[in-house]
Amino acid sequence: MAKTPRAWSPLDKTAFAKLAELRASHDFSLRALSERTGISKTRLTALFHFEMGSPTLNEVTRLCRTFGIRPSEFLHAIENEDDTPEKRTKEER
């Protein structure tokens, strides 16, 4: 295990803010979400509070599928909402 957790990027935070909205709209408890995704309840709690290490692609993909969303569509949607300095710099090129 890494000595220090991976830092959360603005895109990671955007993704989990949207996933939190989806969780609320589906009315999943953390226990039910853990059972459906195979992600521990402790890890889900940390993710939804932007704590510990940043999310993995596997975790995002599992959650998207649980909420009935294609991961590629989800990533495309949050990429369009990401307004970080890095994205603005790329767009200016």
C-alpha cells in the first residue's frame, strides 16, 4: 500500500459529486451499494467524502454500471463539466 494516498484531482471530485447525486436519486444505502459493486462500505464512505486515495477507474466503472450508466458516457459528461486550469490551457492551444 502506498505511504501517502493519491491526491484528488478536480476531475475526481467532479466525478464523485455526480456519483453522489446518482446515489441519492437511486436511494442506495452504502451497504446496498457495497453489495452491488463489491467495493467495501468503508471505501465508499471515503470516496463520497473525498477522503483517502482518489478513485480508481475500476471503482468509477462499477458505480456507473450499478446506476445504469455507461462509463464512457459518464466520463464524457464530466469531462465537459470539468473547468480546471489544465483543461482551459488545452482548449486555448
